[in-house]
Amino acid sequence: MSIPPESPSEHNEEAPEQEFQSSTHHPPAPSGELFDITTTVDPAYIISLIRKLLPEKNVKHGERSKITTSSPPENEEGQSWSIDESENMKNVETFVKQSVDDKFYCQNEREDVAVGEEAWEEFGCILWDLAASKTHAEFMVENFALEVLLATLMVSKSVRITEINLGIIGNLACHDVSRKKITTTDGLIGAVLQQLFLDDTACLCEACRLITLFLPSNESGFLAEALQPEHILCRILWIVENTLNIQLLEKSINLLLAIAESKQDVVAILLPPLIKLGLPRSLVDLLSVEISKLTPEDRSPERYSILDSILQTVEALSVIDDYSQEICSNKELFQLLVQLIKHPDKAEFANSCVTASVLTANILTDATDLALEISQDTLFLQGLLGVFPFASDDIEARSAIWSILARLLVRIQKTDPSNLHQHVSVLTSKSEVVEDELLIYNVDDSSEDHRSSTKLTARTFALNGIVEILSRWKTLDDHMKGALSMEGCYVNEGDVDKMLHYCCKYTNK
């Protein structure tokens, strides 16, 4: 839909001053024109806002500065990556002339539609909000909002204007029609990616968010091609590795997560160069930093989502055939996961512990020898059982925990009496947790598909392991049990009998 012309009555030559003063307020709907849009916001007002974002006409093209970057991007041939600003400005000027009649264009030449930075910020923020609506977003792109935003991106030296600009485009990217229009607006994706080389945190946050929004969409292939050049991927990794801003760190990691969880064609384009550039190493380093901040002195709730996003990204890589071996063979990663699962205060970052358990199960599937390293670690066993309550609504996560238990318990059965005593003490201390989990699992078992799954097999093996350990404990004479209990780990025989009973009950189902 193009911008409709104003009626002749709006061009009263006797009241130019009054027209100019009213131009900063919501203009009335054009008389004699009806917009094909259902909205509580006057369409003419949206159009007026778009026009106010036009780059200033009184700045000569030759005087416009290109965006300053910390590391000027280059294309694959090493040439500077630039956009023809003067050509795009001609396009924008053409848009103004074509979208309104000559008389209205002349009037705006007189009024100077373009505004200063402070006013641009005000009008831009209004459009930013309006773009969240699908109806408004489609109307905006039909009326050349993207062309105006592109022109502003190329000439603005204000990081605040650039941030708002990217924010508007990001909201437009939330909707199918406007997102497709973004990909077909010549030069816009390139201009957005160019903003990754700015040193402004807010701009980088919006740029990462915008790219992330594209990756799960049908237009992801187009974006993947644009992201593929090595200097762009290097810049993304550099941001992830070096930013001290929590919000930017979260946004940039979510971008990597979106890449790892993308469609197969996108993964094939972007993951090989990212792996080559050291993505796994970066993720392990980030995970180490975040886990080190879980101490009471350094703990910060706003960082928990970052920890979870890192773990989800690693998990996504661990299930991709071409990269699972590199993830599963990383012993430092495994040790960090064990450390997280053993953490005594899980409630505040429970989701991360659940994700860590799933990732640990994935690793043990490919690296079975690692199970031996943790089989005698009672703190790990205690921590793992402690994850069950936080995974009550996640069948996959609970199945992963049972899978880990099955691999551990089979190695505990032949341990010496002292270690046996410690493991029995841990198991019985978590008997209520295990019983609650079995009750939940009993409900899930109503599914015929679930009964025949390997998930149920893992649970059965784990329960058999618990039965074997508890039965072996009961064969020890009372004198030995008493001596072992004096070492500090008390075992309640009533808890042993109760746990043994319900474990046998569920293994026979």
C-alpha cells in the first residue's frame, strides 16, 4: 500500500504556520481516503512517523560519514565491505516522490520532514513499539519503512539512532510478511551485519537479537549465506568471548544457540567454520567462568540464564553427528558438568542442572569409560538424585538421569563394604525423591510407546542396580554395619527396607 495523497483542503496557503505546528502531532486521517488496515492507530500517523525518520536533506552525500567500526569488515577477497550510500539515498528520495503527489512532496520540502536526533529517537521508539504488532508491521513495510531505516543505518553517526533502527527491524522480523520483506530489501541484511562491528553494547544487543530471530524462520538460508564470511563469524565469537556486559553476553550466546539448533542447511553452512574457529573451546571457557560465579559471594541471578544458554548450546552440538565426538571427548567439559551437578544449592539455577544432566547422559553414551571416574563419587550420586524434583515435567531429562544412574550403579555393586555403606547412605537419604519420581514415571507408563522405549529400559537397569546394592547391604552382619555407621554415615534400616520394597515393585511391573 502506498502513501495516499492529501486532499487539496489540507494545502491552505493562508495557514502554513498552523500546518507546520500540527505536523508534530497525530495528523488527522486524510479526507476522502480509507486505509485497508484494521488498527486503533491512525494509519496516517504511522506514515507520518516513517517520514520523520528520513535522513536530513540538508546534508550532502559526500559529507556523510560511514559507520565507524572497531574492526572494519572485509569480504572474502579482503576488500572493504561497503554500501553505496548515495544510490540508496536516491532510492529513498524516489520513494518520497513516488509515495505522495508532487504538491505534498513540495510541502514537506518546505517543512523539512527529517528531524533532529532527539526527535528521531522519540518517533523511532514509537515505531519500535508499533512494529511489535503484525498488522502495524505489515503496514509499515508496505509503506517503505525498511527503505527509510536502511538509509538511516548507512548515514547515521548516532549509536542511539542505530540501536532504535535495529530494534524496529528486529520487531519487524518477528512477523512472516515483514521478515520476508527484509530479505528482499536490497542491502538491508548487509547493513545490519555491518553493525556487528560497532563497539556500542546496545547496538550489538539489537543486532544479535535480530539475527537470532531470523535463524528459525524460512528465511534462515538467506541469512546463513550472509553470515558465512569468516570475518563476520570471527566477530561474533569475539563478542561472546570478550564482552563484560551481561545482556550482550546472553544475546550473543543465544545467537550461537540459534545457529546450533537451526535447520540442517543452516547448520551445514555455519557450524563447520565456527567449529574451525574454536567454538567448542569458547563454550567450555564460558561455562567455566559461569560455574565459578556460583559461589555465595559471586552468585548473581541475572547470570543464570547465561549459564543455561551455554549448556543448551553445548547440548545441541553434542547430538549433531559431525560434532558429538569433539564434545564428548572434552574431559574439562565433563568435569565442569560433574561440578555443576554436585552443587548443593540447585534451586536457583535448577534448569541448568537439568540441562547438565542431559548433556552428561549424552557424553556417557559416547564415552562410557568416563562413568568409571564418577562411579565412586558419592557427592555426584547425591547431586544427581537431587536433580529429579526439578525435572518432574521433563520426561527426556528424567530418562537421562536414569540412564546415568544405570551406568554408575552397575560399577558400584562390587565395591568394598566401606564404599558400599556410603552409597547406601546416599540412596536412602534420597529415598523419598526416588519414590516420588517412580510415582511420576508410573503415570507416564500409561503410554504403550513409553513402555517399549529404551527410556524405560534405563530406568529398569537403574532400579535393578539399587536393589542389588541394598540387598548386598542387608547381607552384612550387624557388627560390620555398626562399625561402618560409627565412621559418620548413618543408615536407617527402615529406609533400606522401604526403598528395597518399592524398587522391587517397580522393576517387576
